Amino acid sequence: MGYNGYTAKKKASNKRYMDKLTRIAVWVYPEEKEEIQRRAREQNISVSELVKRALNLNKQEDENM
């Protein structure tokens, strides 16, 4: 079974998934953006995943205080 293109079923599935999410924007200086992107690349993860992991670590630190 090969690739059948972007079907209406796939589009509907993607929409249901994306409707569960929300988007945030963060303003950073260009050099901070470069560092964030570099760190994500080094760990082979997306910038979004890097931010979520950092938040989870911070949350754990708060819980251990």
C-alpha cells in the first residue's frame, strides 16, 4: 500500500487533533532563539518539546521545595 495523498479523512483527523491544542507565542531576542533551536537540535527534539520538558523540570523543582 503506497501513499495515497492527503485525503479528506486525514484532513479531518488532523483537524480533530489540532482542535485539542492551543498555540502560544514567546518573544525572545534573536540570540536566545538561536540557542533554543540549537539545544533542541542537539537533543533531536522540537523546540516545543524542549519548552515542555523545561516546564516539567521547573514544575518538579517547585514540588520538591
